[in-house]
Amino acid sequence: MDIPKASNGTTVLFARQPIYDRQRQIAGYELLFRPTAGVNALIEPFDVDLATQQVMLSAFTETNIREVCENTPAFINFTANTLKAEIPFSPSEMVIEVLETVEADEEVVAAIKRYRKRDYPIALDDYRSKTADHPLLPLADIVKLDYPFYTAEELLQVVTRLKRAHPHLKIIAEKIETHEDFLICQQAGCDLFQGYFLSRPVPVEGQHMPHSRLTVLALLTELNRDDASIRELTETIQRDAFMSVRLMKMANSAYYQRPQDITSVEMAVALLGQRRIRNLASMLALSKLDDKPHALQKLALTRGYLCEGLAANLQDDSISGFTVGLFSSLDAFFDRPLGDVLQELPLHASLKEAILEHRGPMGLVLATALHIERGELDAIDWPALNALGLPVERISHAQQSAVGMANMQL
């Protein structure tokens, strides 16, 4: 996959912030971009107009935008100036997200009306009004409410007012951090939800871990025993029919490009290697938690592949980058503090330190992956990454490869 380049040859680094529907399935992604000629480009004043123009005009081909957003709409921020630029993507692929700083002057209104005639969906970003009289509302298809700005009662009132005044509107609640936030916004009548709540555990203090979770935890323990032989690993997988079938299907995917079909677990282990099989089997074990949405599996798998790609050239080969990324999401799968879940697994101390404390090179890799995932591109420790031989071009390549691999696997 090609690394996206801006018109001046600069590598473009992007972050995806998923937008979920009421069933917690992916409904779109907001894409955040940074053109990065070097480390300093990330810490100098950021030109939003320039970033959007570069991305819209030359950073992504249509094929890339579809893959990055998993065939859902891309929500892209527009300032007043970038509303005047030409859009090279079709209306079915993107949503024009009008930033809250845009004033509804005659030129802006005229630009939005032009796009509406061409069937581009229009979203209003960071809506904080408690009324339904914003001048751009009659032109909007989507309103993104700044959830922390409202009390629960105010949220219900503003959603009711917006839908009464403009019945066609879809309401997105932004900055949803916890499962409780999600429930409040769901009950208030919001249609879509954006934030990190899906990757956070649901509080279950005082409750015993359900049998299904204990079974999966025991399976993860068996799969990740340091002293397990290849034969024992193979037998563990073979005892689970679901895992055996899915593992062979994944091993036969286009990503591995094998000259012959893999027709048995033994063959998969022999051809892909013990580490790769452990990684894939661990992901399949987590997929058995059927009360968790598919989107969480995709998030965890993408994070695992990103960490694997970033760690590919590190000297320390004792820890799997994929395992660090995948296991960093176990709290969301088991609804328990991450430290408690990891305590139950036979993992090397350095792996636990990387996950829990972001210590060492692998800890830096995980911290970088999390910053990219959350759109915190300015928080990335670029000097430390450069010291590890991870320039922005390699990070951008690893990021896009991770998205592509996760799309092929799930």
C-alpha cells in the first residue's frame, strides 16, 4: 500500500476516530490529519486549512479512503476557506464537517448550498447551543453535540428540540468516554456516538467473572504459556472447532499469499510459525466473547498489527509487538482493570511493563499506537521514535498496513 503524500511531498499522518451506531457498530470515521515534513511539523502552529486542502487534493486516492474508513463515510473537517475548495471524492464516501469556528456568512452559506445540491452530507461540529436556532441547521444533515458541555437533562432537552425543529437530523454525541456516557446519550435519543468508550471496560465491581470469560481467559493462558511446545499449542487449538476453522481461514487469507492452501492446524503452525499462530489464536479466543461488538475486535486487531509493524525492526525480539497491542485492550474485553487481567496470564514481566507502564522500546511502541488511535498526534515522542529508527514515513506505512491487515482478517 502506498504511503499517502501531500502535494509538496510531505508524508501525511492521520488518526481515525470511529463513529458508532446504537448497536455499537462502525458507522463512519472522523479523519484527522497532520502533514509532517519532519518532527517540527507536529509541534509548530498547525494550519487547518492547509492540512485539509493537502489531504483532499492529493493525500488519498479513492481506493485508500474506502479502505481507511472500512467502506463507511469519512468525516473531514472544513474551515470557511476549505469549503471553497474542490472535493475530489464522491458524496457517498464523505461527510463535510463544518467546524464550529465557521461563521454563517453569505459566502459560507452559498458554498454549503452548492455541496448540498451535489448530495454531500453536511455535519455541524462541536454544537454547544441549547436551542435549535443555529443559522446553519436548515442546511445540516448531522449535528455533533459536544457531550461534556451538557448535563444529562440539558442533553435530552436539546436533542428533543433539534429533532422537533428538524426531524431529518441525525444527532452524534461526541467525546463519549465511558459506557455510562454512551447509555445517557442513547437514552437521550442520540443516533450516533463518537469517543473512546468502546475501548474502556464496563464497570462490574462486586460481580464474579462470567463463566464465558473465565473459559476464554483459560484459553488465553494456555495459548501463551512460554513452556508450551508446538505440539501442545497445536492440540490446544484443535480442541476448539471454532478456533481451528477460523484460524485456517485467516491463514489462507490474501495477506499471507501462500502458494498452497492450508488445510490443517498442523500445516498452519508449520507454515506461519509459533508466534504468528499464538497471535491469531489469541484474537480468535477474544472473538468468542459474543457480548462484545465486532468493532472492538477490529480496534484490538488494528492496534495489534500497528504495534507489530512499529516493532518490526527493533532489536529486542523477545516480546511480540502484536501481543502488546492486542493485550492492551483486554480490559475492554473482560471488563476488569488491565492489571488484574494480565495478572492471570503467564506473560513475561517485560511484556506486562510495556503494556501497563509503557516502559522500554515496546512500551514506546504501544504509547505511539494509542496516541495515533486517539488522534493525539502532538503527544507522540518523536525524538525517542527517531532514536529507535522509526521515522514518520515508517509509522505512516505501518499505520496503513495495520488497517489493511485488520480489514482482511475480520
